[in-house]
Amino acid sequence: MSTSRVPLFTRGVALETIMQGEVGVAYFEDLGEVKVRAVENIVQYSEIIAVDGQNGVKEYERKSQYLFDKEDYAQVTYGATEVTYEIGTNAYNTDGTAPWGKRFSAKRLLLLPSTNCRVRFNKSTRVQHLLFANQQYEFWVKTTLIYVTAQAVGGTLEVHAEG
């Protein structure tokens, strides 16, 4: 059994029931059996998803898999100057045959900042949302652009977008 770090948003299967805050065993296709920590109660054989950088997992809500046919994942580096990320850019750059082209409108976002940061959606003049370091946030918002700036110290924003 491995103690490997599970990459964010990687899906696997819980091999046992794991109560919130406890450590248990899960299976990931590319990693095999790995020790994970439950951020919520997990039922044995549930599909799970990694939600933090310390092998924290929760049950994966399959509803999003059926609602959205477009998906993008990116790491956005931010600092004192606001940066913009266009949803779909990384997916298109990775696979130039993406049927939606260079960008798409996300409807669901999972965001995980490495440091405290502020984000805006769609326009740089919209309201800012303060995100705290190492906490995953879920937004149900229709957007094609994310604007990110550091609160104090620069970092990286993990972005998983579905649309």
C-alpha cells in the first residue's frame, strides 16, 4: 500500500468505510492502493475524489458527470497584479480537437488556492470573492473568465471547470 500524494481532483474508489477525519484505503487507477483521509463520511466502494493536497477525499457527486460535456483543468499562477484565465484554454492547448474551440462557458467550478486570493467571474469589475488557502470552493456560476489576484502572497489556483 502506498502513501503517495494523490493529485487534486483524481477519482478513485474507497476500499472501506472511512469516517470523517479518519484514514483509510482507497484505490486509484494510476497509483494503486493509497492511504487517504476522509473530509466527510465515505461509504465503502463509493467513487471518491481528491479535494486537497494532503490526500483528503470525499464522495464524488456523479450528477456533474451527466450534466456537463465540457471539462477543463488548469493551474493559474497569481500575484499582486490581477491575472485572467479563459475557461477552456488549457483543455484546448492540450487537445486542439476539443469540439468547443478555445473557450467555453463554465457552469460549475471547483477552485483550490495555495494562498489566500480574490477571484471575480466574467468581468474585472465584478464583486470579488475571498478564497482562503488550501480550501476547496465550489461555484455554480456561468462564466468564461476568471480574474485572480493575491490577497497578500502570490500562489497557484487549481481550477476544474465543467460546462
